[in-house]
Amino acid sequence: MKENSVNPGREHWSGQLGFILAAAGSAIGLGNIWRFPYITGENGGGAFILVYLLCVAFVGLPVMICEITLGRHTQRNPAGCFAQLTPKSSVLSHFLGGGMILTGIALLFFHSFGWGIAALVLGGLVFWQSWRLVGLMGVLTGFLILSYYSVVGGWAIGYAIKAAGNHLAFTGVEQAQETFDNFVSSPLPVIGFHFFFMLLCVVIVYKGVQKGIETACKVMVPLLFIIMLVLILRGLTLPGADAGVRFCFTPDFSKLSAQGVLIALSHAFFTLSLGMGAMITYGSYLGKNENIFGAAVWITALDTLFAILACLMIFPAVFAMGFEASEGPGLLFQVVPAVFNQIPLGPVWAVLFFLLLLMAALSSGISLLEVVTAYFVDERKWPRHRAVIGTGAVIFLLGTLCAISLNNWNALPGIQEAVTACFGGARASFFDLIDNLTSNWMLPLGGFFIALFTGWVWGTRKAIEEIRHGSKNFADVHLLTLMAGLKDDPSHNSSKHPLTLATLWGIFIRFVCPVAILITFLHTIGWLNLTP
Ligand code: TRP
């Protein structure tokens, strides 16, 4: 274990590779394999993938660098990190808080009471907590995401067991759909598997994650890669598969809506585990000599690779076998068993696949639980076991509500009315509500404020000073020199350069990322209309 000057007692990753694999383990999860293909299907394919890639490169990567830097600099959980760096008084936060309060008053004026009061409360909180609110919001987001994430993780366990009993030998599309619908809406098994998934998360986080995650990820990520390749090969060789490849790689912008752009941006945050401080937490276990920029590029690239592979795994088979691309959350669970039916030893592969899906979900789930745990341990001084078990239990209960909200409200009389009363005319299920609230609103907002804070309050200069430890090329070599491979050539190296990766990153963090996120938001809530 490496000691660190800022916080000597804190445990650290074994090194650069350990960190990259653990962070990639957090990033690669249900977001890549389950969620990305179905939102791609719902939003029209190629054009959506293109927008998503732009979001990852121009917004995701800079924010990823930002979060890791904040974490390593403060060596604390997100709430502690913002508490430490928030200045006594910040003009920008007063400005934002004032803006929210004025918006709240305006909304009340227009009889939009729910949103008006929400804006007033939020504005008040901003005045009270200033930038600390960003860290606290991150911890809350972790709670909410893990509650429904764990339900889907439970589905993977359920499907692994079904596959082992050879109950997934579908002969047609309808059968696959029926099996999925029946499974998801049978409360007891789903809650049981959800409990089991949470239990696994709790056990791993309880023991301390570093050793566990690091070793697990070193085995798991390559294994997942191989199994996916097998599935891709089988899918591509089915007759009619080329329609699926065309669907993924031929952009048709007429199928892309404004809502689709917001979903692409939000998904970039979700899939990279950004916007709530998971990477701040993981970065806080990083030693001073590691290369932040290099690690961020690796994590982002690996995550993107797995997302594209997942689409190649699913869509050729979808088109070849007559599924609907816009099937929604059940897509993966219906298509994959159907493809396995087409190869020898199908059930064996299927069991293996769902077990790996479970592990991918686990290595992400523990990163969510770790954020919440680190908060209670660092800030509330709870012993680690109490923090893990307590938060795990609360998340389990919340997740149970998500699970039964998928058309089983009548199993708990009165609950649906209570939820509807709290959250308005929720025609969507509680599951969708939490998913939508966290991924489409809280994560991009969190990312927005993290970028704003680093760029304008803490300051890019201090951030770059932190990144410089471990990656000199980032701050001190001219971009063109770097691109030409001449960084070791003395004649191309002087000590002052205006154009480096660092200056480029600073511009992205101060301008490009916040503006891109803001435009997407304003567009979504209808205050800005860019469609002709
Ligand atoms: N990135 C993970 C996935 O794609 C999910 C995840 C883990 C996450 N930690 C997170 C999402 C933190 C947002 C924030 O499945």
C-alpha cells in the first residue's frame, strides 16, 4: 500500500493498472450491456450512437479528468471534497442560488406550485450549503441509482438460474417476451434476487474494496470481452444480420429527437460513472505518482469499446430473428437467450453470459455503494460496518419499491397512491421515475456543477498543478510536439507552451462542457428551441 502525504492513513490502489481496472469495472456495467443497446434501439440507431460518441469525447472525458483530479487532490469522498474546497463565499454560487429563487417566484406566479416550491427550496439550499451541495447531491444520487440498479442486477441472477435449468430455450419472439414480462412482474423472486445482489455488494464493500475489486476486474473484464466476441460472431453469421450492422452504423438524423440528444448526454455520464462523485471517490485512493490523464483516456476508451461491442452483439440478432429494436429494457434479456439457442451448448454459454453480466453489474454496484459508505465513514464518523449495512438496508428497501412498481403495485395496497401523491401523476412506474430523475437530471446537473466548480471556483490552475504530478506531458509539452511523437526531442521542447493538453482541457472544462450541458437542458425543458 502506498502512503500519501495528504491523508496518510488512506488505503490506495496497487498502482496505475489497478486503478484503471477498478475504475473501468465501475464504468463498464449494466449501462453498457443492458441500457445502451435498448436506448439506441429506442432512439433510432446510428445517429444516436454518433451523438453519444461526441458526448463521451467532448464532455465525458474532460469531466472524468476533473473528477479524478478533485478526488486525488482532497483524498476524500465527494461531500468531503467539496466541503474542503468550497471557499468562504462564492459569487457564482450566490448568483446561481439567487437565480433559482427568482425562477421559483416566477413559477409560483404562473401557478406552477410544485416546481416553484422545488426551485425555492433548492435556491435556499444553495445559499446555505454553497458548493457543498454538489457533493451531497452526489451521495444522494448514489443511493437512488443503486436502488434500481440492484433490481436489474437481480434480473441477471434470475436469468443465470433460468439458463442453468434450461428454461430459456425460446422458439420464438413472443415466448421470449412473455418469459421476461412474467419474470419481471413476479414480485417474490425479483425481490429475492435483488436482495441477493445487494448482499453481494454489501459483503464486498464491507471487506474494503481495493484488493477485491482489483483482482476480480483483472479476470472479469477480459472474460466478458471473450464471451461477447463469441456472441457477436454468432449474431453476425445469422442470415439477415447485416440489417443490424447497418442500423448501428448508418446515421439517420431524421430519427433523432431533442429528447434523444439529452438521453445520449445523460447516458455518457451514466456509463462513465460520472456526475455524482464515484470517480472522485476512486480518485481519492490514487497515489500521487500515477498518471491521471492517461488513466482517464484508458477508462473512457474501454467503456466505449464495451458499449459498441454490446450493440454489435445485440442488433444483428435483433434484425435476423425478428425482434423489435425498440423493445425497451427487456431487449438484452430476450435477445441474448434466443441467440444462444442457435449455438451448440447454448445453455452453458447463457449461464456464463449472465454470470458475467452479474459481475459487471457488481463491480459497478460496489462503486455506488462505496461512495455512500465513504460519506458516512468520513463525514459522519460511522464505523465502516455500520455505514455499509445501514445504507445497504435502506437501498434495498427503496429498490423493493422499484421492483414492485413494475406492475405489481396491487401487492402493496396504498403504496402506489402514496407515491403518486408525492411525485405527481406518475403514469410511469416508480422504477422509471427514479431512473429518469437520476440519469437524465441529477447526473448531468452534477457534471455541470463539477465542471463549473473546477473551472471557475477552485480554478484550472490548481487542478492542472495536481494533474502534473504523474503526467508531465499533459501540462508541459506542446500539443503538436506531442502528436508528432517528438516529446523527447530537445529542439522541440522549450519550457513555455501556450498550447498543451492542459490548456485544451481548461477550455473544455470552463466553456465547452458547461455550455453543452446547459444547451441540452434548456432545449429539453423547452426554453430553447433549436429544431427548425
Ligand atoms: N457506469 C455504470 C454502468 O455503466 C453504472 C455506475 C456505476 C454509475 N457507478 C456509477 C453511474 C456512478 C453513475 C454514477 O453500468
